[in-house]
Amino acid sequence: CVAFCWTTYLTLTMASLRLISQRIAPRILAVASQQTRGMATEKQIFNQIVSTKNIRKITASMKMVSAAKLKGDENRFKAAKAFNAWTGALCTEPIVIGDD
């Protein structure tokens, strides 16, 4: 029984070590590689600059679109004010002519 138990123990230990080496070790290596970042290459810096310029262009065009929408809303609001004044005069409270 002692020899059998010892071989069973070794088998379980080997299996657990294999599990650790297959599942946990790559995660530890991935974390370690993320923590040691070096300098960016010239190509990466260039790509970041180009990306930032493109985002700036998109933002500027979105501002232009929103300004045009705001101008259209203001024009419609001015027209609605005049129409509201006209309908207010047309649909005022009725005047009741009573028998005094």
C-alpha cells in the first residue's frame, strides 16, 4: 500500500504541475510582458499622429454639422414665433357679449 500510495501521490503531483504549467504559467508570462513596455517605434508614433489628426478632422466636421442644425432650428423657431403670434391673435379667448 505504501508503494501504491506513493505512486498515486506522484501521479497527482505531476498532474497538478502539468496543469500549472499549461494554464497558469502563460498568464503569468503575459502579465510580466505587459509590465515591461519599451519605447514606441517611429512607425507607431507616426500612426498615432495620423490617427489623432483624423480624429481632429472628424470632430471639426461634426461641429460644422451641429452648427448647421442649430442654425436651421433657430430659423424654424423664428418662423414659429411669427406663426404663433398670428394664431394667438386669431384664437384668443372668446368675448362673451352678455345681456346686461
